[in-house]
Amino acid sequence: MNRTFFFDTAWLPAGWRRKVRVTVRGGLICEVACGAAAAPQDVQLALALPGVPNLHSHAFQRAMAGLAERRGPSGTDDFWSWREVMYRFLERIDPDDLEIIAAYTYADLLEAGFTTVGEFHYLHRDPHGVLYQDPAELALRHAAAADTTGIGLTLLPVFYESSQFGGAAPTAGQRRFITDLEEFERISARIRAAVPVSDARNVGIAPHSLRAVTAAHLARLLAGHPHGPVHIHAAEQMKEVEDCVAFTGMRPVEWLLRHAHVDARWCLVHATHLTDREIRELAGSGAVAGLCPVTEANLGDGIFPSVAYAHAAGRWGVGTDSHIRLDAAGELRQLEYAQRLTRRARNVLAHADQPSSGASLLAEALRGGAQALALPVGAIASGCRADFIGLDAQHPDLSGRTADSAIDTWVFASGRSLIKDVIAGGEHVVEGGRHRDRDRINAAYRRTVSRLLQTA
């Protein structure tokens, strides 16, 4: 059955077009006609943008947003002290809790303008460190939450075996993450059987980081999975960089580029701390840098060298990682603002071919996100998933704004408050800024999180 959409104005790969009629079959765009007339059955949006791919999510962390914003007794709070709070929080989450939290997160992502998500899933065991009878129990709860909410999903099961470089024994707080290679293959095979790859679903692998995976096992993991997305945390923290140099003689991104055959199917998440040579070589590899600007700011990670990376023609996309605040426009704004602060200049990621900062940022995030998730997303074009954001053209903030100035206003002035409608896979999942199942999802989430925090 075909569904049809009519946009007064839409941002297509060739630029802004008026009176755009889009025909969708099976969740995919099969025809885009410009200068068309609306038909009575069309879903009509005034101003349409492509839905934004979110390339990095830990859905369960949404439930602890705001719980790590208290100064600790040492007075030196950083990523590593935040991580201890996260370990304590996840000790109580069971499969039902996880699915409810993921559904809440995914509904919120859709309202924020993200229409697909890469779930970097490393919670495999029960609170006692025992695998569930179905070894992919928790991974499949994310797939169920995606089905419930309508968001597109690339599921990235994580291989995590050690607490530090060289295969050091995991800590007690990591017991829910740990698998050996045989267990990981059971998990991965079960996921692939239960989540067939389609235009809305994909499955990859995620070796957690070089500190959590030995070089020998990383090589075996890559040999066993020669196709599909590969995501890995890299160079997020200076301590990680220093520890990697101490153990291997190389920095994390340098080591990956020399030993892991990094190419276009890779996404190096964060990649915050890079040398000039690493910038050039990472850009030249064709891989995507997976940037999570709001989380990186919240954790005090550092600032990715976006301007130098752009000059090297590097690809990047954005994710929301710990979900401290969900807003697709907000991630793009934070990325640009960090560069403005360090360079004491404005509009630093715009360029001569695209002088609009908002449009330039959005175009790169669409392209890099689609590559990292390996899904046909990120454009209003034939063959792509029917993912659209409808901005509220009647909102006062958009008064007098058209075309790129509307994107700039969305990114820098108004954010998610401008999002009126979201179509995901051809389904109208957000209307009037609200997910279609928001009341039920909210009620379940309140019960779940209240109980988790009461038993803390």
C-alpha cells in the first residue's frame, strides 16, 4: 500500500524545492515529484527536513540523566568518577526495565528529530553476572522498543572482556558487560536471527575500546565479521590515550589505523584527542568520527578538532551517547559552539559552498550518520527510508524565515521546540511535537524509574 506526503517546502539532496509530493511504499521513498499538486489523501507538512541519524546511544543511561551532577568527595570529578555512578545505577535494571527505558529514550529521540539510532549495547548479563537463558535477551529488548516506537535501528552488540589494556581482569562494576568470544558469537548469532537486516534494521559489532578488548581478540572478532558496521570507542579521554601509549607505544587512533584496517564501515566514537597526523589519516580512511558533543561536554571529555578534520574532508555524524539532553539541533549547535569558543570566531564549520552554518552541519550529520548506521537514511530521495522532520512553520521563531535561515533558526535558536511532526519509515509517529504513544510510555517509565531509585 502506498502512502503519500506533500511538503510545501522540502530540503532535497539538490537543495530546497517547493510543492514536493513524496510516494512511499513499504517504508521507503519510491518517488519524489517537485512542483506537484497536493491530493486529498496526502499527509501535509509545511517545511520538511530529512530525519537525523543518531549514531551512538546507550539507551539505559537516559534513566540516570541528572543523577551524576553532584560534586564528589575527592573534588576531582571526571569521566571516571561518572562511570562509577553509572555502574551503581545499572546494577538494578532487569529486562523489563531496560525495554521500558529504551522505549522512553527512543520516543524522546523521535520527538527530538532523530529517526534512526545506533544502539551500542554492552549490557549482556543479569545483575549477578550470569547470562540470561536467551543470551541476547537484553539486546532484543532494544529491538522491541524500536518496534514499539517506530525508530530505525542499527543494533551494535558490544564485545567487552577486560578492564584495562593487556586483558586486565574486569571490575565488579563491569560484570554485566563481560563475554568471551564464544559467548559473544552466540549473542551475535541470536540477534541476527531475530533481527533480519532490512531498510529499517541493521546489525553490526562494537568492540568496546582498546582498553576493553585485547589485540588478538579484536583481530579474531574482525575476521569473523567481515561485513557490516564496526563501532568502537577511541581516544575519548586523555587517560585512555596515555594508558594506550604506555602499553602499546601508540595512541588509540594511531594503533587502530596501523593494525585494524580501518575503512568506511568503521565508526570511531568520540575520537576526541587526535594529532595532526591522526586527523589526516582518519579522514583518509573513509571512516566516520562518531561525535556526541553534548555528552562530551557533560563529561568534560574535551573538544574534537572539527575544523581541521573538515579541512581534511573527514566524515562525521552525531549521537547522544548518555542522553543527558536529547535534541538533534542541540548536538549540532554544541559542535559548532565548541569550535567558536576555542577559535574565538563565528560560523567556523560553514564553508563557501554552504555559507549557512546550520545547513552545513546538518548535511554532514546526515551523510556521516547514514554511513555509520549502514541504512538508507539521511535524505528525501528515492530509495531512502521515509524519515521526515516537519518544522512548525507557524511558530513565531520561524517568522520571516525560509530555506536555510529556517535551519539556522532550528539549530541555533529554537531546537526541538520547532519540531511539530516526525515521520519514521512512512509512519506518522510524532504529531504536534508529541509521540503517538507518549502517555503509555511515560506512565511505564515513571513506575520503573521510581522503583529503581527507591531501591537504590
